[in-house]
Amino acid sequence: MKILYFSLVSWTWIKQRPQFICEMLTAQGFTLDFLYLKPIFKGKLTSLTSERLNVIGKRVLPFAMKMNFIERINRYYISLCLKHRQYDIIILTHPRQLEFIPLKLRNSLPIIYDCMDNLPFFYKGKYLETTKHQERLLCTEAQAVITSSDYIKQRLTYDYEITSSKITVIKNAVDSNFKNMPLTPLKLKSPNLAYIGTLSEWLDLQLLCRFASRHPEITIYLIGPQEKFSHPSLPSNLVIYGTVEHQLVKSCIANADVMLLPFITNELIRGVNPVKMYEYIAMNKFIVSAWWNELNEFHSNPMVAFYRDPDEFEQLVMRSLELSKSVPVPVINEFFIKSNCWENRIAEYEKVLCRAKEAEGANR
């Protein structure tokens, strides 16, 4: 079976759900084109060709959401690029992508919507409403919908009156190779706290600055790529570490004392099932996280502490730092990795693809 996976992120972006899913699908024998778009002059394009995986990066014109005629040009260009390609299934990861698919393919192939975020809430005002409208169309046209969280499934079901049986929740996971990755010593000051992930406007920078100012002896490391992240003046012990290769993520966690998920809990975050929570737990690290309902499955984990205000954040961090002194060497949680690895998730993902293909064939 040959799949077009139209990705919201580039292949070289911080490794997350799209890259893991595509690697797992090819390991299961699927042939896959991983397509992503990047505006002209914005970073490099990465192409990759192997026996079963073909990474295709395409340049498009910028400002498409603000100017309809640019969006139409981009749609026409990508549609031409896809026109003569042969697929069995198309997986889309953003509502806008539906209009980039040639009508011949849209009308003849099953389309899967893999919704890994509460996507409309990345935007505001008319862009939010436009994305909701596009998402409604995609949910209606798609043969099946996959969501990364229960919250997103509930929202799609309620907002668009989509039949619950059409939506399958397949949550995020941890790389099963995590336990075998080598550890590299890193020059991180101790005691320290660390967050690994995209640095964006959903990070509670005010909370972190408050804590850093009150505790100059503790260094906070923010590790990952920056996107819409403004930080004009930070305390000296709040360090923007930058992006690291996926192979170094384990080392970053191992060299940290306490891991953080310091998110501003809003409509976007309520739909998040964070990959990093799985990786933190896999390393048996103490974790201090903001609370939202999607994290309820981790509530009984003794390594995870949830805060609801800045004072509680401070108390839990100080307690977790003290507890971390009794666990000086990272111990891999192999049982957790085995139960929550991408191989387990992809088995469910494959079932959705096969059911969609069978249903499409039956409808012809």
C-alpha cells in the first residue's frame, strides 16, 4: 500500500508524531511519500529517498493565509506536483491541505485526517474561524479521523457533529530505541530544571522568570527550536539552550535534575497529549507539569507532580529537586517504554488505514 503523508512539519523539525508514524509505517511494509511545504527563503529543504520512504519538500509562496491569490497559486502548484502520482491512501495533518489535493485523487482515494493538535486554536479571529470551517469540511470528507487526544475527539464530535465511531484516538508515545541510545555528558549547571520541546507562546515564561528570579542558584534550561517566542529580557539563570538532535534528547533528560511541562493552559494546550511526558517518564525523572484533563492518565504516577498556580509550582519544584538527590543515576523504565512505544500505537494506526481502504473499496 502506498501512502501520501502530507505533514504539517518538515522532516528535520524536532522529532515528533509525524516522523515516528512514518518511520513505523515503512517498517511495517508500507511505501510512503512524506510531503511538507516550506515558504521561499525560510530554511533549507530536506529530501530523502530510501526503499520505502520518500521525503519531498516543496517551496511555496509566503503570506498565503493573508492573501487568497497566493493561497490559490500554492494550491495549483502543489496540485500539479501530485497530479500524476499514484497512491492508495492520503493522510492529511491540517485542514488547509485538503484543497491542495487534486480532485481526481480526492474523489478516488480514502482520505485520513490525522489531527495531532487542536489546530484552529493556533490562530485568532477570522483565521481561527476559517480553519474551523476547513476542518469541518475535512472531517466530513475524510473516510476516518485519528486524534492524538481524547479532548480533540470530543471537540470534533461536538463542534462538527461527527459520528464518534469515525474517530479513533491514538495517543503519542516514546521511541522504543530510547533505552538503547547512548548517554553523552552535557555541561549543565546543577541544580537545574529542564524543558524539552518547541519554545513558543504556550510556554509560561512569566512563571519561569518568577521562579528563576527567586532562585538564582537554580538554572532552568529551555531546549528546543523557537517559534513565535519572544524573550526580550531573561534572568541569567534562565537559559535558551537551542535545538538538539533527537539522539541527544535522552542525554538532556539524564543530565537534568527535574523535568518541566510549564504550559499556559488554554484551548490549544487542553488538546495536547505531550510526547515529552512519555520521554520524561521513560527516564524515571521527576516531573513538574501544568495540569489539564488530558494528563489524567499520569495522575497516579509518583514521579509526576501537577501545579495549578505559581506558588504550588515553586513548592513542587523544590520538593522534586530534593527527591531527585536520592536518584542520582537515571534508570530506564523499560516496562513503561514497552507499554507506550510507537510500535504499539502503529498497530492501531494500521487498522484504521486498512478499514478505510476496505470501506472505500466497498463504496465503489
